[in-house]
Amino acid sequence: AQKVTQAQTEISVVEKEDVTLDCVYETRDTTYYLFWYKQPPSGELVFLIRRNSFDEQNEISGRYSWNFQKSTSSFNFTITASQVVDSAVYFCALSEGSYGNKLVFGAGTILRVKS
Amino acid sequence: DGGITQSPKYLFRKEGQNVTLSCEQNLNHDAMYWYRQDPGQGLRLIYYSQIVNDFQKGDIAEGYSVSREKKESFPLTVTSAQKNPTAFYLCASSIAPGSSYNEQFFGPGTRLTVL
């Protein structure tokens, strides 16, 4: 069975600090996809990134970066120089198989960035 | 503008009543999904549909029903059989089953409260 664990329930940082959100997943499939979503106070989930199981390259997008390590089944998300607008709930999610569209979500990490 | 709309934003229901939540998308996506989010928890899949006139139960389908008569519409009915319906409901869509571009895009959500 597939499972996503976000062990950090809540993180508080001061603006300009770097912060890493952890995500550990479990799956028996060799083909799977990992995702990160941001949920601001408005409630709508915003897609941030998709990574398939065959691509272990790390990715950087502005202040955001992602570290995918199959050896540890982790897909961690780092925000560099955090800003107040980064305050949100962040979800990691997993879908299995080449036909996979069903997402299994972690419980989410609340990030609070203080000015 | 392409996107997903959900209505209403807030919905109040008396016990014993059925209510229907609307979800419409103009992204020309084949697949649509309904999730439920409870406070402090991740999203759980209620129903999903990969093609018109076909839908599948998710992890928590009991007490809910859906229809998919048109590609752009996927309404969710919360029936009186759902014992604890108070939650935030999110609708999502994605391009097509089997596509590697399988990230889901979410609507703004409907907050349902049972009085």
C-alpha cells in the first residue's frame, strides 16, 4: 500500500531563514510520481512540482528546491530565504503506476514565516 | 481564463438533508476528482472519474454520490447517509489517464457545515 509521511506538523521560522520540509513515501511500484502542493489560507491547493520515479535529478525553481532520493524514499522541499508569503500548509503526495492519477496525500506541514 | 470553479463557497445543511456541490472545469481535462479535507489532515479521495459516464469509488465513498454526464462537470452529492459531513471539499482535474503530465489542478473548495 502506498503511504506518505510528513513528520513535521508545524514549523515556524523568521523571514529570510532557509527551511526544509520533509516527505517520506512508501510504495511497491517501480513507476510512481511525487508531488508538492501549497495550500495558502484561501484553501485552494496550488501545484508546485511533479517528479517521476525515474528522474532523480534535483530541481530548483527560484527560491524553491527539491531533493529526491530513492535510496531513502524521500522527496524533501527547501525554501531559501523564506518570506511571509510562504506561510501556508504544504502537502506532499504520491501516485502509483504509469496509469496513476489517484493521489495519496501526507498530512501536511504548516509553515509559519514571521517578519 | 481556464480553471476549475466550485460553488457554493460556503454551504450549510440541516441533518437529514442531501446537498449537491458543484464542480466545473474548462481545462478540457478528462479526469476529475473529489477530495475531503478535515482540520489538520491531508486530503482523502471520495470519488474520481477518468472519462464521461464512468466513475470510481475512492477511499471514503460511503454517504456520497457523483455523476459525470459532461466532460466539464462532476457534481458531488452529500447524502444523509454521510454521518459526519462537515468538512472542506475540494474538486480537482487532470489531463488524461496514462499521461505523464498527471498533476491535478484544484478548485477553490466548498466548506460544508452541518447544523
